[in-house]
Amino acid sequence: MWESLVEQIGPLEFYGTLVSNALKALVIIVIGWIASGWVKRMIKRRVMASDALDDTIGSFVASIVRWIILLMVFVAILGIFGIEATSLVAVMGAATLAIGLALQGTLGDLAAGFMLVLFRPYSLGQYVSIGGTSGTVKDLNLFFTVLVTPDNVQITMPNGQAWGAIITNYSANDIRRLDLTFGIDYADDPDKAIAILAGLAKADDRVHADPEPWIRLVNLGDSSVDIGCRFWCNADDYWELKWHLLKAAKAEFDAQGISIPYPHQVLVQRSE
């Protein structure tokens, strides 16, 4: 094909046309790449600014639109080099099986992405654990789920792995239960310790009155008498409430003579 063209129009004009087409294709690629990214960001901004639309769907749709634009750029480049779209469809139709086998993992990620958006086990901004990997969901696109850990490390997970893993969503519900256990010395009064913990819970507005706080003696350990607490709070208050109650309980126990023992053993000697 190329040899006949060279003979018809001459080598100089042929290679000049080829270079010209290559430059046009390069310009289209650059413009298409920039435009697709701009459109994706614009769609995400519009969706996030709207209360009626879900951020997760917006991110996913923006990713689809970008890939459609890039596909159109690819078809336009083929047209520059004289390859008709109908011919491309025929060739791709004949090679569908080979492409499917080669890209079965990628196609699986694509299908999983649609399933994640359809059934919504997690959304943007939620804190989740996927197959043991925890982080805040920052992006969900056609092929990947992007998590960011509390220490600001980005984790990119293929959608196929995310869909096939156990997903724990810590942000799905507005209310969570906070479980704490405090160990006191065997010489201390457990009722007094329970009253102290109940007072701390009652004094903190973040602890819900319904369901009411649950505080019980739960275990006689090797070194301590263990008191278990169950407090209900808003999901957004979970960590701050936990840290506050731990510190407040330590301070109040110290002030009222309740000791938190170190792990220890008592040696008993018996005379013959």
C-alpha cells in the first residue's frame, strides 16, 4: 500500500505528507488529552457543587466522559492517516476474542466499577477497609478505586479486587458504638469506678442518652478487674470522644484513688 503511494506521488511528497499528518496527529493528541482532563474536572466540580447529585456518580461519569473523548481523538487520528472508521470496526470485530483475552483483567475492573457504582458499598469521602486496606475514598473511576490513608498515603486499588474483597464501611451509618474497657485494682471498689465512668458519660454531650450508656463489670483478669463500657455517639465524634474519655477516666481515677494496675503476678510461698 505504502509502496504504491510512493510511486504515485513521489517519495518527497509522500514523506512530507506523512510528517505533516504526524504533526497534526500530535496536536490532536495534546488538545484531546488536555480537553478530556478539563471536561472531567468540570463535571466533578459541577456534581460536587450540587446537593441533588451524588459525588461518587459524578466522579464515575466524569471518568467515562474522559475516555469517550479520548476514543474520539483516536478515531480522528486514524482518519488523518486515511484509515476509515468502518475498516477499524471490522478489524476490531475480528480481533475481539484476542483483545478480550488479553485485557480480561482490565475489562473485569471496568465491569466491577459499574457494579460498585450501582450497589454503592462505599462513596467518596467515606472511611472504609477493603480487603484489609483502610483509607478514605478519594476517587472511583472506570478502572480504579483510590484510597488515602490517615497519614496521607495514596493507595490505588483495581475495581476488580475491591468488588471481590470484604468491604467494611465505617462511615455508612451516622451513629456508632464506642467500646472501652478499663482495668482497676482488685483492692478498689468496682461500683465506685462504674459511677465515675457513668458520670463522665453523662457530662459529655457527645454521648447519646438513647441507647443509654452500658457500663458493667465484664471480667476478672489476672491482674485487674475489667469494666466494660458501651457508648453510642455520632460517627463524626467517635475518635475525639474515645480519646477524651480515656484521658478523663485516667484523671478521675487518680483523683478518687482508683488505681489502674500494671500487669503483675503474686508469688505465694507455703511452708511445709
